[in-house]
Amino acid sequence: MESLPPPPAPVPDELPEPPPFVVIPAPPVRVPEPVAAPIRPTAVHLLLAGAETGVLGALLMMIWFALDSLVEQQHWWAILNLWGAAIYGDAVFRMGLSKASLAGGSLHVVLGGLAGAGSALVLGRLRGFGKVLPAGLLLGALWYVLLQHGLLRGLHPLIERMTPQPATLLAHLLYAVMLTRIPGRGLCLAQHAPRNRD
């Protein structure tokens, strides 16, 4: 007897759905960003940073001198009047807190700003606190010598002789330490300066 083949499987009315098609996204193409040239402060940025720092250093020195005068039981404006002798001469020794004090303080701030701007041309190109601090101390010492034994003596001889020591030396040390902010401040000004767009 012959065996019969098995009956065919029933055909469903609907075809089964194919398995979902999985799309594997291609990795994103990274376009390299253009490497910008490092921002470097220009001479103008450094001069502005130096002038600003010099003025701040001069103000810090004035606060120091005022405190020293109070400790020495003098008027806090005594050093300002002494500097004012460069403009008003010996008359400042009979003046109280007056235009001589304002003139002396203004002279000190202007000279401090000019010294800071000059120092910026040296300090502004240095990188690293280990290089900036010794250079700042050297420039502060140079400024002390030029001011105390040159410029102030030429303006009025009594200024040099009556300037309090060692308070003046310590004030110039504060000024020298303040000069160390010039490189960072110059870089900050360069970063925030408007740039010409082509």
C-alpha cells in the first residue's frame, strides 16, 4: 500500500508581518573646528593694563602711608602734603588737609600709573608667576630708587629727606607685588577687545 503525502498546510488569510527593519544610524561625522590662534595682548592692551595696575598700586601705597601716619600719631594726609611740596613748595608745611594734599595725591597716582605702564612692556610678555614675581620685585626696586633718589629730589629736596622709612620701602614692595597682575589683566583686555570681522 502506498503512503500518502501529508496534506498541505493551511494557508492563512493574512500574511505574517515581516520582522521590523532595524536602521543602525551611521556615526556622526565630526568636522574639526578651526583652531584659533592663541590670543595675545597687544602693546595697547599691556599699556592699559599697566596704567590701571600702577594707579591701583599707587592707591594701595597711599592707604599704607595713611595707616603708617596714624600709627606714628601724625595726620593721615601728612605724606600727601609732603608730595604736594613738589607743586606748592615749603608752604605745604603750614597747610592742613587742602589743595596741597590733593596735588600730592594726584602727583603720586599719575607717577604710579606711568610707572605701571612702563613696567607692563616688560612684565606683559612673561608667562608664569615664577617669572613675573621676581621681575615685578626688580621693577618695584628700580622704581623706588628712581623716585626716591632722583625724581622727588629734583622736585623738592625735602621730599626725599622727610619721606618715612622703612614705610616707603614697604610701600614700594606692595606696589611691586601689585605689578604681578599686569600679564593676566592684559590678556583679559585682549580677550574682551572687539575684533574686526572680515
